[in-house]
Amino acid sequence: MKNTLLKVSLPLAFLLCVSNASATDSWYFAANGLNANYEDGIDESGYSVAVGKYINDNVSVELGYANFGDGDETLDGINGEFEAAAIQVSAIGYLSLSDNAGLFARFGVERVKTDIVINGSRLDEDKTNPYYGVGGYMNVTENIDVRLEVQHHEVLDTDLNTVSAGITVKTY
């Protein structure tokens, strides 16, 4: 866990140190609704929120929280309750396609907390994993963007893919 955090923290710290003061040297807030599809067939709805800082025109760093859904599930005839959430840190690189739209890619690390209750037995797991995603954005106004993103995560040693749509509000 410490090695993973160190491997991600050092590049993020480097990006902060070499940042230039440009017009995009600002903060933003993001909120997304998401759909989480687990490898074993569980399908949940959730949300994510984040605060980020543009380092320059092509890079930002982000700190966020994602709720991958919670609810009652039946898997292989066994009923249970399931909940998963994560605290996330990531670096995002942007590729502008026009003045109002572009693509982005994200790489980060997240601390995932999972709670499962099956037949009264509780399983809790906290695990640090890398995650990544790709997406697109479009400017609605100078300060507001809409985003669509696909991310890949690992929860309880199971692949989790999310699709999210949301809004980003920039502050100056």
C-alpha cells in the first residue's frame, strides 16, 4: 500500500512543482452520476464528487470520493447486502479537439472500502488499488463543462467498470 501511494504521490507532487501560472491555473468542482458494472454481474448506481486543480492547459490533479452503489443483491442464489466506496487521487491529461470540446485520460490511486453482509456474517475490506479512465468533455459556458467518462477499478479482487456523466464547475 505504501509503495503504491508513493509511486503515485511523487509524480503528482512533481506536476505541482513544475506548474506554470496560466489562465487555467484554477480550481474546479465535479459531480457525476455513475453506473457500476461488476465482473460477476452486479449492476449498481452511484455517484462521485471531486475537487481538482488545473496545473496548466493540459494537466489537472483531482481528489475525489466515489460511491459505487449499495443495496441488496442475490448472487448464485445467496442474498446479501453490498456497499463499496473509494477516496481517490488522480492526475488527468487533456487533449483539446476544439475551443469547446476535448478528450482526457486519468490515472490514479484509490482507497476502496467494501462492506458485505451475507446471512448475518460481515466482511469488510479496505484496499488501495490503481484505477484509470478515459472520457470526453464539452464546454457549456466558460466555467461549466459536461463530462462523460469510463473508468476501470478493482473491488474485492473483481473488475469493476463505471460509466459516469456529470458536470464540472471551474472557479477563477
